[in-house]
Amino acid sequence: MTAVYGTDTLPDVEIRVDRHYEGPPGTTNGGWACGLVAGLLTGPETSPGAAVEVTLRAPVPLETPIRGERHGDSAFLTGPPDDNGTGSFLAQARLLDDDETAALPPPPAFVPLADARRAGAPDACIPTPFPTCYVCGTDRPGGLRITVGPTSAGGPIAGVWSPPPTLGALQPRYVWAALDCPTGLVHVTDHAPMALLGRLTMTAHQPPAPGEPLVIVAAATGAERRKRFSTAALYTEAGTLVAKSAATWITI
């Protein structure tokens, strides 16, 4: 059985990620993959403010049968079975408890819409290392085309994302995707090594309205050996927090 993507990802079914949702060449965008496995744990009954942590163990392939499974407060994506009948472990999601949620870093502060729009403009935004990425790629027809740029020297980066009304009520995986790439782009410099998403934790506070312009803000929060840490947030034009994320990127 192949999943029909609704509000949630359905457990114990075969999933094939369409090439439309490509991130780094040949693989699924990390935020989209996180949203798929997180969708096994969340749904309309999920309380606002519930946090889900997703750890990516391997790139999620495109156009390949993978499986989603849920076990209690954890969920998994596994790849095609090998010769022993065991699928490769691709991603794990888990619901955080109240103490873990309280310990998450705060989101970067709101940036006014006009300032965010200037920061993400074509002549100011940070060039993406993956121009065909579904989320941040500027050469990707039909993608989200989220561009972000610096708001001040050493400060957060920001941009504006206006989800097209054709998407209707945004499914959570779009929010996961939108909060992915900015947390990586904030670490991009002329001499920075390439990095891939290793972990993304997302806390949803309220669903965005269809077609509403959203301010995206991201900030670097530290580094440890090959790890790069950052946070991001989605705000309404009025400054109401829609969702926030905390990310760990791994340099390669």
C-alpha cells in the first residue's frame, strides 16, 4: 500500500518520495524527510507547543520504496530490505517530554517584514549550495524558493516566505521544510565546509493561514567539532510565533 499524504504520514505503509522534493542532488530535502517521519507521531490532536525531534541517520532516497513505522512515542523511516530482509535505518522521530521541551533554545527574535524581505532579496540573500533544492533552490520551478540573507553583521538571517494559496491549509511537513534550509544557510561562508542536516527539532505553535506572508529568521548558536548548531523561527507579519526549530548540521 502506498501512502496518500494527508495531515499525517500513515504508519506501516510504503512511501515513495517524489523527485519534486529533492534537496542535495539525488536525495530528499532534509526538512521534508523530517516532516514525513514526524507525521507518524503528530496530527490534528497534537497539542500546540508539542516538540518533535528527528534524527537523520542516512540520506532518504527519492523514488524508492521506504517504510514508516511507529512504536509508542517514536517513529522510524527504513529503506528497502537488504539480502537479510532488514531495511536500512534512515530516520527516527520522537516526542519530547515537558522537561526536554522546556530546555530547547529560544527562537531568534522577530524581524519586521520589510527588513526580512530586504534581507532575502536576490541581490542580498545567501547563495544556496544546492540551487535545485525544493526548499531553498532558486533554480527549482515549483519549489518553495525560500531565500534568506543577513540582517546585520554577525546577526540573524531572515527572509519572507509566502506559501502559495494553492497549497491550501499547510501540512506540517511544509513547515518542517521551511525551517530546515535557513538553519544551514546561516553557517554558509566563503570558507565553510559543506554540511548536511543531522537533527531537527520542531515546535509548532499555530498553523499558518494559507497565502499569509511569513517571516523566517535563523541564527547560529554554536559549533562543536564537526557539528554546527542553529535555531530558526516562522512568524506572522504581526510577529506571532508560528513555529520554531533547533538544528544540528554535520560538516562533511
